[in-house]
Amino acid sequence: MSVRLWDKGGATDAQMLRYTSRDDWQLDQRLLAYDLRATIAHVRGLARIGVLSETERDALVRELEVLAAQNEAGELRLTEDDEDGHSAIEAALVARIGDAGKKVHTGRSRNDQVLVAMRLYERDALDELAEQATAGARALLDLARREAETPMPGYTHLQRAVPSSVGYWAASFVEGLTDAVDVIRATRALVDRCPLGGAAGFGVNLPLDRAGVARELGFAGVALNPLASQTSRGIIEAQILAAAWQVVAVIRRLAWDLSLFAMSELAFIRLPEAFTTGSSIMPQKRNPDVVELMRAACSVVQGALAEVQSLVALPSGYHRDLQLTKGPTMRGLDEALATSRLLPRLVEGLAFDRERMARAITPECFATDRAVELAVQGIPFREAYRNVAAEIASLPAGDAAASLRARVSLGAPGNLALDDLARRLERQAR
Ligand code: ARG
């Protein structure tokens, strides 16, 4: 066993240690690059207030940069013996440069160290999630443009309702994803404050250059009250997972629709062959497993969110319970990212069967149009509604394209305003 940062000479139970560390060192492997970056900023900050000499600072920064390069090359592997990444960094510094390494932890605690590493990781993950959600929205916008006027039935309660279009259907996902990106952006702003310098959660008796450290790490500002940032752990993560949930909830609806549209009896779409899987026993099968797992992704994120929320039930100050917010946060973000990364290519590969969709728009789908037309001619709508209801069985076949064109109010199938959607999307991407 390597010596713990907090070792004071007494005996420590090995089983207890394994229990408290659990998989934390594996999760910390992913935080290591961020932890090293934050440690460099911390060291420079300490030198600015005279706590470290320039020589010590240079030795520490040089070694931390070497560690970062080794980590990048996959050569810095944490083990269970390290307890966590924070301990591993200090141990490596002490092993390589001795006394200067022993000074790195002046004025900080693992409590603010893990907070800052998580926030740096989360900022990157949220940025990628916004990027992927935007890429998915762009693919759906292209589909909406390509098939703007392609008729398909619109359903309520899974019952045929009125004529709709592929463009209209696709545009609904564009808007849903664009809303989700707004939520991601708002969440990012919460994450974008630097908690480093709060130490164990109550500040420290040094005039730390917190603003300078925050700036070096690219944060928009400082997370002011250390007790607030310490106890934000879990609250911020829940918000992050809620934002990720919003992305995958929109994708879940898409996945559900696609699995229905691909069902043999409807057969409105065919998935790209490369996006289907086979059956081990039924030679003819091309299964939409991918769509089903994209649907299930939402449950994974939701479970992670519930796990994190349930941990936010603590009095003021750091508690080791908070360590358990790390796993579900990473799991939820990984799931949302993996799912959203697939979206553009899936959408690009969709092939719609216009013939089958047109045939599914049966005469009764025009009943609402008919009732409204009569109302426009002066018959009170309720009366028109009843008249049309009485002759449903004998309604003539309608013209789906004309029905779509006639729905001209803003956002409706005849007035999709795709350029407005595109502008909103591009504004977000800036
Ligand atoms: N692995 C710990 C966590 O994620 C690091 C902080 C440990 N702090 C402590 N006081 N034991 O919360």
C-alpha cells in the first residue's frame, strides 16, 4: 500500500479503504488531465502570492506538464492503491522533485480539487453535447428541407388524425433539440465558475489569487462562497443530467417514431442497412436495435439523474457521500453523448416510402379540413363538425398536398419557417 496523503502513522483497515475508494480511482483517471491543469494554475497562483518561490513554481509546473503529457499518452495509469487522482498527483510530484512536491497542496483541499476538476470536465462534456445536439438538429433540418412537402399521416393517440409531412415531423425535432441546447448553455453558465481556493469549504488563511486562477483556467468567474460551491456538488450535476436528459428525451421520441415507422405493417421508412442488426436464428431479419437502444438511453440518463438527486440530502459542508455523484454524472453524460453522436448519420440514412405514406392518408384524415372549410363558409363550427361526422364513411379522397399547403399559420405544415429555425440554430452555434 502506498502512503495516504492523510497518513499520520496509525493503522488503516484495508477493507475499509477499498470500500471508501471503490471505483473512484478509475473515475479519476478521466479527471486526471483536468486535475493536472488545475494544479498548474494553483501552483502559479501560490507563486504570485509568494507562497512558492519561482524556482519551486518552475519545477512544479515543469513536472506537472510532464505528467500531463504522460497522461495524454496513456502512460499515467492510476491504481487502486492511489486512493484517488489527487493523491496520485502529489505522490508523483514528491517522488520526482521531493520537497517542492510536498508544497503543492498548500491552501487547497481535495474537496475543492475534485470540484474544479469536475467542473472542467463537465464544461467540456456540455460543450460536446451542445455540439452533437446541434449536429443532430442540422441533419434533421436538412431532412425537413428535403422532404418539406412529402405527405405522411399525422397521428394523435397513435390513431390517424390529419395529413402531415415529413418536413413538419422533422422540424419538430429540430426545435426540440434547439430548446435542449438552450438548456445546456444555461447549465454551462452555472458550471463556468471556479471553485478552487475554497479549500475544505471554508476558505484558507492565505490571500489566494482566486480570480487569477479562475482566469487561467478559462472560467467566466469565481464561485464566490466556498460553502456554496462545496454544497453545489450534486445540485449542479443534477442540472447537467437534466439538460442531458432533455436531449435524449427528444431523441427517444424520434427513436419511438422510427421504430413504429419501420414496423412491417407501416413500413414508412427503411433504416440504412449499416444501421440494422441481424437475428441469430431468423435469417430474414434486419432489426432496428440501434433505435431501441437510443430510446433506452433516456432511461439510463434518468436513472443517473435520480441517483444524483437522491444524494443531495446533506447538511452544510463536505461529506464523502458526494463522491458518489461522480459515477452517475459520467455515466449519464457518456450515454447522452454516445447517443447524440449517432444521430446525424442515422437521420441522413433514412429512406422514406412516399407511396406507403400517401396511401395511409385515408379520406377521414381530411374530416377536420372539411369542418373548418364549412365553418369558413359561415356554418357554426360545432354544427359543421357534426355534419362532417355524420358523413365520415362517405368522405371523398382528399388532396394531401393541398391540405398541407392550406395550413399557413406560422409553424404549421404549410409554413414551416425553416429559415427561422436555421437562424436560431446558427445563433446558438456562435
Ligand atoms: N474522492 C473524493 C470525492 O470525490 C475526493 C475528496 C475527498 N475528500 C475528503 N475529505 N475525503 O469526493
